[in-house]
Amino acid sequence: MTQIFGKDTEEYSGKYIALKDFDDETIVTSGNTILETYDNAIKKGYADPVVIYIPPKNMVQIY
């Protein structure tokens, strides 16, 4: 498991990642879809995973 924020996220570019919870930014799994990522985290025993998307590098994002 790795810490995500403040570090290079190129490995997860264009993927969803699951963090342990809102208080712990440790990545527990990653996947191509939200459901796949969430299910993998639950199977690994994390009761409240937080799934976020890491956009591809150099992607323009408009909110």
C-alpha cells in the first residue's frame, strides 16, 4: 500500500483508487471502474473505502 497525496500518481492515471477511509489516504486497491475498485476494497476487508478517480496526466478538468 502506498500514500497517494503529495506523491506521483502516474501509476494510477486514468484509474479509480480506493483509500482506506477519509482519515487515511493509504491506497488499498485500484481498478478501471468504480464498482470494481469498491468491490476489491470490500473483499480486502476495508469496511468504508473511499473511491476517487485519478485523471489522466495533462488532462484539462473543468468543474
